[in-house]
Amino acid sequence: MIVKRNNFESIKRQNYSIAVGNFDGIHKGHKYLLDALLKYKKTDNSKVAILSFTPHPVKIMAPDKWQKNLVRFRTKYEKLKLLGLDALFLLSFSKKFSETSAEQFIVKYLINMLNVKNIVVGEDFRFGYNREGNVNLLKKYQEKGAFNVEAIEKKSDNKNNIFSSSLIRDLVKNGNIIKANTFLGHNWQVQGKVVRGNALGRTLGFPTANLKYIYQISPQRGIYACWTQIEGETKWRMSAASSGIRPHYDGKEEILEVYIFNYTGNLYQKRIKVSFVEKIRNEEKFNSDQDLIVRMKKDCEHIKEILTKTEVLDNN
């Protein structure tokens, strides 16, 4: 899957079918829309792509409301590639760009720059200056023969909870990983390169691989049952993860510490993926290191019981 940013000159001759959106997390609602897009690979012999804005428009237009993404860009890229997308098109978003009218956006970007064949969007899709553009405007251009438009209605679970990245983000931040994973259709995942820690876990008999939450949200502070995949491997390993500030050591920085069961290698600067399954308890401050060790042993036994009954819900 190729990634193109702003320069689409080589693209417009290929008549791509596109979906427009951020697709943070690639949840079940996204999958309905992407399935509709992917069908054009067969029916129209068309290449298919996502058109997204970077940074997210909310970060520019309402920074006080901005929250980090559910997953980092690399995770999104991997999942889109596995689904069968051919390309990811990125348009740089700025305050100046936000002044582009809806019709200017259609003519300049969708028609002249990308020459799209089919456009798939959510039924509530809005775009252009002051969000003036909508599906009806796109369909006016469809009537002119510019492109075909397909609008997908919002999808919900059997309790009428509409699948959305913001809902899943709230679930993760509240520690409800089980429900978040249900809405995602796969395990919520953190990935990155292992950074050097202060080896406190090793001195306790539980050496950890440490990750920082730079490009995505962190979950509610606590201890989690997880599966971990190490760079260069295909297997997933049982793991206990602590996310938070380490109150037992009066820590301040939010960090993810992952203890991988029955693993002894050096993971510094290696990339790992941590696939969250369930939260088992909150962070705690103990009376002594020995009390902490006793509790960590109990946590690991509990996590083994959980993971023995589960499998990795992962599509990449």
C-alpha cells in the first residue's frame, strides 16, 4: 500500500475509488464503509484508497477539544493494508486549508487532482468551509457525471450504541477494554520501540519492556492482561502490562511497562505490539517492595487464567 501526501499527479490517471475520513482505530463502523469501498476493486476493476487530513482538523480548529488518536499511524497503516487498500492519500490541513469551500474542494481535489471514480462516505459526512458540504452536494456532481457517490448509514450494536472512535476512546480511557474491543472488532493495540527504563522491574524479578504514549492515547491507569508480539516474530506472547505513573515509586510520567512471560531476550530499541485484553486492577502504592512482588505474582497468575481462555483478536 502506497502513501501519498499532497502530490497526487501520478494518481489522477488511475481512476481511484476513495473513502474520505480519519478511520482512527478501524472499528466495526469503519469496516462497513471500507467493505463498500473494497467491492469496487471487483465491480469496477478500480484501485481503492483512503483520503485523510493530517493533522486531524480538530487539532487545528479546536485544539482545546483535541484528543490523541486511538492508535498510532503505523497501526492504522498496517490494518488498512491487510484489508486490501491500495493507497492512503494525505492532505495537509491548516487554517488556510479550512477556508476552502466545499465546491472548491470537490473541483480542485476530488476531480482535478485525484480524478476519483467512486466516493464512499458516511451519511453524515461534512466538509469544506464551515462544514458547508454534505452528501447532497456530492450527489449534485454525481448527476453531472463527475463521479459516483455511495453514502453509508451509521452502524450500531444491538443496544443502539453507534460505533465511533470517540466512544471507543472513552471506553479505553475508562479501562473498559473488553467493551472497546467488542466495538473495534479486534484488540486495542499499542505499539512502538522499546525505550530504556530504570530496571526497577528487573530488580523485582519482573523485567519489563517499556513504551511511551507519544502518538496515541493511554488507557486508564492499571494492570492489564495483554498479548505481545515482538518485532521479527509472528507469535503472540502472554504478558502482564502496567500502564500509569508507577505510584509505588512516586513516578510522574505516563508509561507502559510490559512483562512478557517466559522471555529473557534484550528488547531495547526493538518494536513490539501490545494487544490489550482486559483490565484486572488499578495502580496501587504498596507498603514495601515485597508486598508489590507478592501482588505481581498473583496478577500474573490471574492474567494467565484470562489469556488461556482467549485468543488474539487481531487482523494484522
